[in-house]
Amino acid sequence: MSDSMRAVVVGAGMIGAVHTRAIRAAGGSVVGVVASTPERSARVADEWAVPARYPDLPAALADDSVTVVHVCTPNALHVRQAEAALRAGKHVICEKPLATSAADAERLTRLAREAGLLLAVPFVYRYHPLVREIRDRRLRGEFGAWQLMHGSYLQDWMLSADAVSWRVDPLDGGPSRAFADIGSHWCDLVEWVAGVRFTEVTARLGTTVATRPAGTSASFSTAAGGPRVQVRTEDVATVLLRTGDGVLGSLTVSQVSAGRKNRLWFELDGSMGSAVFDQENPETAWLGAPDGARILMRDPGHGSAEQRRLSHLPAGHAQGYGDCFAAFVADAYAAIRGATPEGLPTGADGVRSARLVEAVLASAASLTWTDIASAPAALEASA
């Protein structure tokens, strides 16, 4: 077999297309795509210029030449499909959430570890070069002891009362929507950059659109008229968090904030300095000090080694989400070959995210501060 990773993408929606582009950018080969039916699989394979025609996932897993499987299907399918791939001896990159329960996420992560296979989860915002720069400055002690962490993740794609997605239905998307979908990204990013672990939360969830059009298999669509069903997942969330050292954090999450397309924003305030990052403006970071503030530009000629490694375009030539995804896939493939790339999010990070989601749901139900359960030590050690 050649050194090139031979990948099968399971799921033919928007995120499957993102994975396909990232695989190719990382030097891998997309040899097959598995969609909801054999007919759709063949049609998408033609659209994406994919050579193989697999009628279903078992057929793809039976191909000994396949190295890695990218699971890009609705959330409720992740565990079954990722487990099948791991048991077939394939490495797995599984979209988040890794599972809709922490117990399933732990089981999947343990299976991958025991089989000696990579299980990676695309918390790709870690791969913005200036995110790496902020983290490096934290490691060097530039910000001092943390005083406060705060931010938001805002979108507007569910603002219309006629907007619908499989994510709305708990049977397909899981019991949490807005927090599990995007709040989990914020928590992963802040914990990793700041080097903290949130230990307890108090959360409130809100559903601002009471009913939406019934049923869809699409990631997103609009459907005026016809039957409507009650919405059982949240559109918005507010979360207070506390670290083991007593540092407070706050997070606002929304999928109904007009004009906000994908605004993941955080501020980390330390005793010596502060840092701000806005995912919609990833070429700059704001750094605060007692005597003022300055804007830091992404520049491959300056800054930390990781910032320079991930800055593959000259300063002033914008990089963004697609570049992050390609860098994540490249690091995952490097790990399959035996490297240990810094910051690669793995199954243990998927377990961590699932436990955060469960704590938020429990807190919202009880209206109390709720502990975030720790993953087993063996899983944490594999992160």
C-alpha cells in the first residue's frame, strides 16, 4: 500500500464535502463515499470525482485498501458507524459529537485505544494559527493567573420559524442542539488554549421557536406550510462555568442571532494580560496589557513555532476555516503514521465534550450548579 491515506467519507451532506476537500488538501485520496442510499452514493461519487462505488458501509469496510473512515452523518449514527469501522481495523475521524451520551463516547474511545487505532474528532478551531499563538503565550506565562473567561458562539441559521434540520429532532441530533453543536466547540477551545478544566456549570436553555416544519433528512432547509412539530431542543443557552481553581467563566450560545453567521468569540483575562480571538476575523488577535492594548497579525515570519507551522500563506493573505480543517486532517494522518502532533483532538476530547453536554442538560433540568464528571484516567491520558 502507498503512504497516501485512502479515505472513505460516510455522509454526503455539507460537512462530508468539507472533509472531502480537507482529505485532498492533506494529500490523502478519497476512494469512496457512502450516502443514505446506493443511488445517492453513486450520484455524489460522480459529483465529487470519487472512483469507487460502494453500495453501503459494510462494502466499504470490506475493502482492505481503505485506511481511514470519515464519519459525517447525523449524530445518532456516529457510534454505530464508527464502531463498525474500528472493528474492521480502520482509523476513524468522527464528526462531533462523538456520541450523544458520554457512556457511548467512552466505549468508542476505549475500543480505539485497545485496537491501536486513531479516533480523532474535528475540534478544528484549535488549528487557527493565532489560537496557537495565544496558547503559546499562555504556556510562557505572559497572561499570569486567570481572573475570568467569557465569550459567545452565535449563529443565525435557525432564526426563521420555517428553518428545519435533522439536528432539531433529539432522535437524530441528540438531546442538546445549540450547546452540543457549537457551545461544545467554545468549551473545547477555551479549555485547550487556557489550560484549564471546568469542573462545574450552571446552565439555562431556551427554545425561542416553539414549532418547526415536520421532518427532514437535510442538514438545513426551509419548509413553509405543511405540518409542524414541537421543538424539543434548545435554540439558545447561557452557561456559567467554574474551574477547579475557582476561576469563573460565562458563555452565551445562540443559533437565532440575526446576522451572526459563525461568531465564536472568547476573551481570557489574566492578572498580567488578556487575549481575545474572534473566529470570524481569524487573521488578528487582541492582546491587552495594563498600559494598553495591541492587535496581533498572523505572520509566518514571527511568533510561536506552531503559529508559523500552521501559517502556510504569507501575512495579509487570509486563512480560515477550510485551512483549519485541512491542517487537522493532515495532523490526524500524521498521527496514523506514528507522529505525535501537538493539539490533535482525539476520542478523549470527544468524551470530555459529551460529559460537558450532559452536565449542562442536568443543570438546566435541576436549576443548580452541577459537577462535570471526569472521564476515566486512561481516557484522559490518551488526549
